[in-house]
Amino acid sequence: MIPFRYIVLMALFMILASAPGAFADKGKVELAYVEWSCATASINVVKAVLEEKMGYDVEITPVSAAAMYQAIATGDIDGMTTAWLPVTHAHYVEKMKDKLVDLGTNCEGAGIGLVVPTYVTISSIAEMNDYADRFKGQITGIDPGAGIMSKTELAMKEYKLDKFDLMEGSGGIMTAVLKDKIRNNEWVVVTGWTPHWKFARWDLKYLDDPKGIYGGAEEIHTIVRKGLDKDMPEVYRFLDNFHWTLADIGQIMGWNADGADPADSAKKWISENPEKVDAWLK
């Protein structure tokens, strides 16, 4: 007769073995992202699903936009979830298109441009030079490798914004400057994009872009390395299915902006949206 303690141990083993990822080395998934608020939100959700629901070991690495595309093209990284197309990241994709796999849109309705508080009385980029003093001759940007920075450099050339300097920094610096200027009711113009939590926090508007430098509505795409479909078909299928809305990503960005840990926000979101997560896993 089998001792009771062995029966208990066997039952416990079977329970643990049935848990996602338990005693099964499903492999390591390596993903890259740029430390923009939208990218941070999406990559942590993907990481949480891969780990919590699928049992993979996932490493996410913050890099510059250029390094992110290069790492996927060389196969050093498996993928990413924040390719802004057809405008912002077009130069990266065009340069490396034969070495990347575009899985398509994971979020629609995105956009980029120059953003000001609604109390700023101008409505177009074409008016900026006339009010350069009010803006103190500065456009507050983000990291120099971002697509929006190259588009802003082009906008400055096309609109002849010779009274302005484009200030490099980061997403965090940009929002800190915006917060300070709004607190003092001062004029400020920043590089901006949707989705971003700042639009829920403050009354902001995009300046009109009659020359179309920043393009129209953007889409956020998921891009992976070649061969992922063969090496990790389950991961490939999930990333191909991953899709959500501006409201979804905006909710997480808001939590993070209020001080929540991005990993905790991601886990909270997937626990509150089981139907959407289940659809990704089919």
C-alpha cells in the first residue's frame, strides 16, 4: 500500500506540473523597447502574458529606436511592440525591411506632432515664428533617436522655424517641462504623440500641420525577427494576435504616470481584461 504522504506528494507534483511553465523550459523570449510611456505599457503587458499565461522566461531591454530595429534585424532580439507606421519609423523599416517581419497593427489611431497647452492662442506650426519669444525659442523634444525628432527637424526646415532650437532629452524630461510651464501658465511647445497620458492630465492640442510633415493617423505595429515563427510558433502566434485600443493602453499609461510599477500595472490590466487576453492566446 502506498503511504499517504507519497500520495500527497504525487498529487502536489501533478498540480504544479499543470501550472503554466512549471518544470518546463519553454525557452527565453527577448524583447526590446524604447522608454516611451506607450512602449513601456505595451511591452510589460506582453511580458506578463508570456510569463503568467504561457510559461516563458522573458527579458525586456530598453534601447534607442535605432538599436531596437537593428537588434531585431540581426536576430539578437525576438521582437517589439512599438513600431510607428507609416510615417514615424518608416526610415528604419525601409532600411531593414528584408530582415524584419511586420505582424501588422496592434493599436490604431496613433499620431504625432507638435503639442501645446490649449491656452496657447496659435493653432498652426506656420504661426510659431511670430511667437518665438513667447516660446523662448525652444521646442522641447525627447531622445535624439526617436522618429518624431527627425520629423521635427524636417518640420523646422520646411516651416523655416529659424528662431527655434530643438531640445533633446527624454519622455520624462518633456513631460516635466510641460508640467512646469503649465503650472506657471507659460507658453510651451513639445514633441507629442497619441497615445500618451499627458492628454488626460492636461488640456492640450496639436498644432495644425498644413504641410503634412507629421503625416496623418499612425498605427502601432508589432515587429519580430525572421525565423521566430519556426523557433517559437506559440510566441509568434500570440504576438500576431496581440491587439488593443487607445483606451486600453491609455489606462495603463495613466497608472504608470501616477507612480505605479509598469510590471504591476500590466499584471493588473491582464487580470481585469481576461476576455481580451484569451483572444490573444487562441
